Amino acid sequence: MVDDNAEAYFSFDNKWIIFQRTQPKDGLMCDQIFVGKVPKQGEAFTYKMVSTGKGRTNLWCIFKKMSKHIIYASHSLRR
């Protein structure tokens, strides 16, 4: 059984959203962090991956107030 979290956080101005995503059919075998601009009604939601893709991320991520930076936590996968 795989446990997946489904959390997302808005930026201070509510224009951006940061979220965690796993999608094996797209090659995302573990959680990664994505950021997207909140679309206006009728617009498509587009987003981009901001984590490195090299390890599983925790959805402890925030937008820094008055900044264009985000902070998130990650750990490497060891097998």
C-alpha cells in the first residue's frame, strides 16, 4: 500500500499555488514539488516542477513573504 499526501499551499497574494505530485505514468515515481499560477476562470492550469527530481520531497513547503523564493524539504532515496 502506498500512502500519498494531497496538500497544497497558496502564496501570500493567492496568485500562486505550490503542491506535491506523484504520477508514475509520467515517470514521477516519488513525490515532487510543483508551482503553478492560479488560473482565472476559463484558463488552463499550468505548472512546473521546482524540486530536483532526485529524491522524495515532503510537502513542507512555503512561499517566502515579499520574495520570489520558496522553501521545501527533501531527502534522497537509498536502496
